[in-house]
Amino acid sequence: MTSGMTSLAIYQKEAWYDLVSVWRTPGFVLPALAFPLVFYLFFGVLFSPSGSGSQAAYMLVTYSCFGIMGPAMFNFAMSIASDRAQGWLTLKRLSPMPVSAYLLAKMATSLVFALLIILLLFSAAALFGEVRLYQHQWLGLALLMLLGTVPFALIGLLLGLTLSDKAAPGVVNLLYLPMAFLSGLWLPVTMLPHLMQQLAWLWPSYHLSQLGLKLLAMDQGHAALLHLALLLVTSAGLTLLCLLVFRRVIGAK
Amino acid sequence: MNPDVNTDQTLLQLTQLHKSFAGKPVLSGVDLRAKAGEVLCILGPNGAGKTTLISAILGLIAADSGDIYLLGQLQQGASRSVALRQQLGVMLQIGSLPATLTVAEHCDLFASYYLAGYSATELVTLAGLEAHAKQRFGRLSGGQKQRLLFALALAGKPRLLFLDEPTLGMDVEARRGLWQQIRQLQQQGVSIVLTTHYLEEAEQLANRIMVLHQGKFIASGSPSELKALTQYKVITCCSALTDAALLALPGVLQLNRQPQGVTLHSSHAEQTVLALLTADNTVSQLEVSQVALEQAFLQLTRGDGTEAVGSEKEEQAA
């Protein structure tokens, strides 16, 4: 892929136009930004016992996690499934564009949305939720959530490579919403039945939120390294699966 | 022809290309050669293997056996180098590009892929969409979309250009405009491989037409050579003779009666006409015409393809 001929301009333009194209799709932008903010204001701020800000802080972590998952999974799954179905991906692959430019562009879009969601929720938390954190906690949480988009982008990529453009949105929702609930992103995981608490370990969103909560000393108390290792293993496994599927999809059509 | 163009240069060559899907042969021994400045038109009914052939050439699928040379380089499997892709242009039948990006933005993006290609502005001009540069792809008409895709195929100033049904959905005027552009490219020495359902398009543009049927080329030649392959002519007239009497005329292979007259297919048109005029002095509206390529094409691809092309026996049997 890196033949020295591919210039930085391709990567920049690919990323810019992916973002522009997504930004001009209100059906994507509005739910992606509004849902986490509205849910957080409702459950994290409005229903929070006033004065302490501790529930607002806890929910800030879990709703940030909920917020960054959506755009990563949806942008990858839906636009890749659609580009495949429409033949646009085939045409791009026949051009000299490196596949990495295409995938990194989608990653960049996911990161921009993640950053916007983080800024929106952090502002809401500080302004209305009486959440007071140290500077390193704000920064650490923001950085963690940005890096945390990776496994969800990979899940989206896998779905985008395997599903039809018609099936992709439905399947992503079918995965996204239960995964968020079972990872304790809407209700604290400790409020879930025992079996569900154990099943939470399956989901990357659980481990990401626990790492975030650890920054605020509000986690369940498992080792940070364990959560981190499970996130890395999940991401590595997903990467491998994506590579295999990518070869098969590319070879078959 | 541009004197700078070396027309001996072979830009695409296939030898004995085979490809099967699940044990069913789709390409069975395809040979093909396209030179610089040549428009090669691949004709064939649906299912003839056109898509598989183009996919194998472009490296979207790997052929089972046979050699593919692109720009003189032997290709391995289903991978095509970036350096090669810089010099290829491809227009496929595409459902949609990202609908929310404008014409100018699509041109800007595609122009950035190529080292020595056209600028975004030049691509908009090539597409003839200057007045629609700021229009989103989703709001273009079918013909305008095709013109944009055609321009994107030219983004890298390709030496070898693949056009799959390029004028699909275009009105007559737009179609003629695109033909003009294809002729200009041909004069610049671009080698063009074209698939089309419009036979007029093949007749107008092709130096050579190759007819693909059940994974093999069953006929190849210039449009006029291909016409000559079909050995009969069509005679239409109004005659008082009975069908039996008409069929008994020398050279007549087939007869179709229509309200406005009768159509005869003849292997020896001159003799048929002479005998017809001798037998019936009331004949009117007599017309002798060459078989249109469209009919030739139907004739070529009818049957199992192993028969001689345009076989009279086959026609008689029908």
C-alpha cells in the first residue's frame, strides 16, 4: 500500500469529505449528538440528588461511553455497507486510493463526533450537573473516550463488511442499545441482576466505562489492567476478524 | 489518428482466460488484445460473462487460469499495483456515490488520487457539469450522474479505459456528446474497452466488436466485417404471390408476413429479386437492406454458439 506515491493529500481529502458527507446527513448528526446529551441531562442531571454531583459524575462517564459508541458503530457499519452495495467501494478500490485512507477517514469522522459528544456532555456536567473534577480527570476521561472508539469502530467495520445496506442500521441498533444497557451505561451496573452483571464482562463498553469510572474512583474495583487487557484482546480479535472478512468479501465480489 | 500514437502497442492482452464459479464455467478460454487508440466493444447477452471478464481483468476476482497483461505487465492473481491503477480508468454501473457531496467535491476527491491527472476543475468541465458544480450528487439526473462517473474515470488521464454501459440512462444528445469524447480519447491513443447494450453505440464507436457468448468469443471483427459475417440480406416488398411461391424463390431462407408487406431473408438477394420481379410484375415498395448489427447480434448469440456464425441452417430451422 505504501508505495511512496500515495500522498498525504489523499488522506486529508478522504477524511474531510467523509466528515462533510456525514455532517450533511441530519438523520445521522441529530441522533448522534442529541440522544446522549438529552439522556444525560434527564437521567444524570435532572434526576440527580442536588448538591453532591456524584450521580451526575458517574452518569457523565457512562453516557460519554454511550455517546461515543454510536457514531463509531453507525458510521462504519452503515456507510461501508452502503458503499459496498452501491458499487462505490469497488470503484474506489480500482482507483489508486489506498484502502487505509478510506478506513482512516471513517475513523477520523468517528473521533470528531466523539469529541463533540465529549464536549457537549462535559459542558452539561459542569454547568448543570455540579460536577467538579480535577483537570487531569477531565483530560484523562476525554482521552480515554477518544481511544475507546476503536473497538466500536471495529465492530461497525465488521458489520459493514458483512451486512447488506438494508440490514445494517437495524442490526447496529439491535446491538448498540442492549449492549449499552447490559454494560450499565443507562443504569449503574450494580443495579442490574446478578446474571446480567456477569454478562457485562462480555462487552467492551463495560470495560471502557469501568476504566472511566476508575479515574473518578467510582468503579467496581477490578484491576484497571484487567479491563485494559480485555479491551485490547477484544480489539485485536475484531481486527483479525475484519482482516479475514475483508479478504473474503474482496475476493468474492 | 494522432501521429504520436504508437498503435502497435498492446495495452491489454488476455490469453486462454478461464474462470468457474462453483464448478460452472463462466469464462472458458477467452483471448483478447487491445492496442493503443483502439475501441474494443464487447457485446453479449446477460449472463454471457461480460461482468466476470471485466472483473477478472481489473483484479476484482482472480481468474482460475490464463494470463492477463495490462500495459505490458503480466498480472498475478487479483492484485493490481498502485502504479498500474494510476494509469487505468474505470467506469462501472454504480448505484450511487455519496449523495450529499457535490459534483465539484467528488471531482476534487477523485483528482487527489492521481499523480498526473486532471485537476478538479478540469474534471467538472470534462463531465460538462459546470452549471451543476455545486449541486449534490443525489440531485443530479441519471444522465448527469453518468457524465460525472465518466469524468471520474478519466481523472488519472488513463492509457487504458474500461467503460461499462457508459451511456445508460442518457438522452440522445448526451449520448452523442459522450461518443464524441470517446472518439477524442481514441485519437489521443487511449485504449478503450467498452461494454454496451446499444448496438448503435458499438457500430458508431468500435474499431472491433467481439461477441461474448457462454464465456467464449464467438465472433470478432469490425462492425462491417461482423455484418458481412451474416450472409443474408433482407428484402421487403408488397407482392401478390402466395407465401409458398415466395419461399420457392431462389435464395429465400425465411419469410415473415406483415400487414404492410412481406419480409424475406435471402442468401442471394440479387437472384431472389430477379426471380421475384419475373414472377410478379405487381411488386411494389421493394427494398433490399443489409442486416442491421442488432439483428446480426441476435443471430450471433442465438443457439449454442458452436454453430457457424449466422448459420443459414440455423435460420432455416428456426
